[in-house]
Amino acid sequence: MSSAAQDLWLGGTFLVILGVFHILIWLTLGGEWEGPVSWRKPILFGISTGLTLISIGCFFDRLRPVKFDSWLMRLLSVALVLEVVLITMQQWRGQASHFNHDSLLNTLVEYAMTVLIVIATVLLILITLRTFIYLNTSRDLQVAIRAGMVFLIISCLIGFFILWYGNSQVLAGQDPSKFGNAGVTKFPHGIAIHSLQFFPVLCWLFAKIGQTTPERTRTLQFSSAWMGGLLAYSVLQTLSGRARFDWTIFGGGVFAASMALLIPVVWAVAKRLTANGRNVFLKFRRDESCRPENRPDKA
């Protein structure tokens, strides 16, 4: 494992442990789960960001090496670790980590987090571009990793919109988490953010049930299209100022179209599972017929 991948694993492992530690804190001390000051933030940011770093570390050595890889990945790890540490610090201080300009320190913390996430996003974009240039894996895993990175970048860009919009809402004395009457700004952000874990795990599951590489590639392509449709639906609902499932005819149509993209995936999986079940049954019948007491010459 290269030093760059090791740094990604180290930073990711630290953040996952930090998130799990705060689960124990929350279970021990109690307190709010939702809201701007809650244990949810260090828990979810820690585990989510940690898994992202670990996921990149899993495939990073499959990319074509670049001279400054070790420094760039160390910078990515440090930037994301510091961001989560600042969020965690604010929780322990009893202060909101986002949209909080009540004091000079709180303002500086938010500005620092913004700079850190900008640095991280630029580096993530560079990694995404490199996955499309060269990625030394099987075709199906290439689709999974590339789709996961693209959706991760989209999620980051949505995060910047949430930050900009939320701050403008705070200045206007409005709820920073709502768009319009009932739009949930975190809805599209949450849809895409864990695609880098979702698609490779899906690829592994497809392999476990016995799909061939071409079959896995096709089902992953349809799964990526489904995710894209679901993301489009979430953006539409949010920008329309509607709650997640407050459907209009058009919104319902977009949702139905995205779900229809799962039909080939379900069909392919069902077909493979049916074949597996038939093979198991035939093997059982064959084994039964080979038993001495079941042989025809024993009659």
C-alpha cells in the first residue's frame, strides 16, 4: 500500500472511531439528535467522512501514480479531519457549527470549515478525473467507482449551495434548512453522498450471487441511472419548495421514471437467483440419486 493510501486509511479510521465514540457519548449523556446543536453532527460527519476517506484509500493505488500523490492525499485527509474536528469542537462548546455568526470565534470556525471543504472538493474532483483516465480494475468495478465519485462531487457542490443559501436565510431571519415552503435542502445532498460506498458494495453483492462481469456492468449502469433519476427528483422537490413526497404530477412522473430504471436490475438479480436455486436443487437431486440405497441396481 502506498503512503498516500495509508494516509487516507489513517484519516478515515480516525474519523470513524471519533464518530463511534460520540455514539457512546450520546447514549451515556443523552441529548438532542436533531437540531443545530446535537450529537448527530459529530457522529454522522465523523462516520460519513471517515468512510469516504477509507473508500478512496481502497482504490487509490489502482490509479496511475502522480509525483505529489503522498502530499495531496495527506492534504485531503488533514482537511477533512480538521473539518470534522471543528464540528465536534462546536458541539462540545454547545455552539452550532454551521450558519453561526454569533461571535468572532464562531464566524472564524465556519469560515475555516468552508476553506477546508473547498480544498477537499478540489482534490476530490482531481481524483474523480483520474478515475476516468486510468483505473486498473475490472470493468464493473470501474463503473462502480466512477459513478460513486461523480455522485460524491455532485453532493459536495450541493453542499456549497446549501451553505450559501443557508447563510442568506439566516441573514433574513429564516430557517436555513428549508427552501421555500417545505423544501428540504439536505434531501438531494443526502441522496448522493454515500454512492462511493453504495455502488462498490452493490458490485460485490452482484458478484456474490454469481453474475458475470458483463452482467454486473449492465446492472451497475442501470443502478447509476436510477440514482441519477432519484437525485433529479430530489432536486426538483427541493427547488419547488415541496417536502420529499409532496408530489405533483410532474414530480411523481420523475420519481416513477427513476424507479422504472430499477426494473432491469431487479430482473437480472431475480434471474440469477432463480438459476442459482435451480442449480442447488439439481445438485441435491444428483447427490440423492448417487446414494447407494437409491441406486437402481440396489432394487
